[in-house]
Amino acid sequence: MEIARRISIDADVRFGKAVITGTRIPVEIVLGKLAGGMTYQEIIEEYGITLDDIHAVLSYAANSLSEEHLKAVG
């Protein structure tokens, strides 16, 4: 089931984690690689995805965080 542009979940793929549609590559892996300093091009070459896929991952992550509600404790 597509939950965002180019991002899907399926209970039979990666235990239902969000992945790039048509792949088994989890969103969290791409985000982790970017956070670790890999370039877009390095990720594209290593995982066989497109720049549009990376942009979809970033958009999904941003939208997910914008919907998150945090409560300050202190």
C-alpha cells in the first residue's frame, strides 16, 4: 500500500516498514546513509534507486515529523 509518493508499506516486505515503492529498501536506511555523510550519487549507485526516490524519502520523513506531537517535560 502506497502511503506517500513512492513510499509503500507491506506486511510481507521488511516487516511492514516504509520502503521505496518497488524495492525492499527501507526509508530509514536511506536517511541513515544521508545522515552518515553519503552523497545522493553514492546512494543511487549503491542501492540502484533514483534521485526522485531520495527526494520522496526526504519528503516522507519531513511530513512524518511535521505530524509528530511532542510534549515538553521539565
